Amino acid sequence: MASNYAPLVAQLKEAVLASEGALSLEVRRAAYERQADDPAVAAFVHTVDQHAYKVTDEDVQALGKRLSDDQIFELAVSTALGASMRRLEAGLKALEASRQEVAR
């Protein structure tokens, strides 16, 4: 991503995906990539990735049987960051394609 914000985005990704936290780096990185081994975690990741507004208290409580509050937070942040980065990249590609089309 070539923009004035690239260094800030890199810092954010570093903080979420490479720094110490309550949730393992592997799980955070997997969530960022929309992957999870545990079915309950996979369902949560899918919901956050595709329909974040549909996450319910029940979804969080179901994870609370397996994960701490801090781990659930890190799982949500990692997933949301991955979703936002994919959407940002798609938007930038569409913008570039539009610019190229206008230039023809």
C-alpha cells in the first residue's frame, strides 16, 4: 500500500500480529487470515469478518468458556484488522483500475 498512512498501518499490524499478548501469535495471525482450527473460534472469526454488526453477547459468552476476555478482544481485533485490510486493498485496486480506465 503506497500512501502516507503506510507506516502507521505497518505499526498497527506489528502491534496486533507480532507483539506479546494474551492470545498466541499463531491464533491472532490465523484470525487475521480468516482461519481457525476451533469451530467456535472459526464461527466467531467468520461473523466478525463478514458481519461484525451481528456479533451478539451470546457469541462472546460462548467463547468465554474457552478464552479470557483479553483473548476474545485480541481475536476480534485481529479478525477486524484482517477484514479491514482486505477491504482497503480491494478499494485501492478498484480506484487504480478506475483511474487507468479514465486515462485511456
